[in-house]
Amino acid sequence: MIKILSGLILTFISLWTTAQVPTGIYSGYLNLSPAVFGYDSLYTELRIEQVNDSTYRWHTRYNDSLDKDYLLRVHDGNYFLDEQNGILIPGELTGNSLYFLYTVDSVIYRMDYSWNDNQLVIDLRYYGKSNEVLNEGFRIAGYFPQGRQYAVLRKKNKP
């Protein structure tokens, strides 16, 4: 009985952790709040290609002029966004969502990607530290929202 239960638990864990990263071409408008360099939205096209069992290429083009290339790497069940400049941002894949949380200087960034068959949602939020208090031996810091970049990109049909 214990072997059967253990087998079922391992099968469930295996199914839960083998969620698939989407592939294809997604496009739409990335809304920027506050505006960046005078733009409050950018036309965005995201191409996701599986390179091998552990690597996906993420190519993003903004307003048909600015290109960004990243790799999504999977190592021992852990996900990393590789900026290809020495920076690896750890993330978590849960169901149909990828979550990343990181800091640049004193700003916290939370970047979420979620998807279904027809669309991919990007939600990037960033927060700046407002205060820090020492209370009963714990250092408590508050953070206030500084901005958000949000898009619902639709999957393009293949030509």
C-alpha cells in the first residue's frame, strides 16, 4: 500500500513539474505606466522557440526597432532567465505561469508570465523602498509601487 501511495505521489509531482513553456509568436501592446521615454505603450512581438530540452530562446521586438534576446534555461528543475551578459535571474514555473523576483539596486522587480492556448500575459511591476524600521529585533522595510508594464499578447497563426 505504501509503495502504491508513494508511486502516486511521485507521478503527481512529475506531472505538476513538467508543465510546458509555450512556443510560438505572440504580439500586442505592452502598456507602460509611467510612460518611458514618452511612450505609454509599445507594440511588442515575442518569439519563443525551444532550442533543446533545457533551453528556450525568447526574442522580443518593441515597436519594430528595438530587439532583446534572452534564453530561458532549465537546470535540475529550476528555471533561469539568462540575459546572456552574465546575469541569471532565477524563476519558478507553476502550472501555466513563470514567476521571477529580483532586485536592481534598491528596486524590487516582480515579473510574471502566464499563458493559455491563445495568449500570453506579461506583468512586470517594480517597487522602491520607502522606509525601514527595526521592530522587536526584526528589520521591516516598506516598498511603494513605482511602475507597471502589462501586456496581453495574442498568439499569431503560422503563415
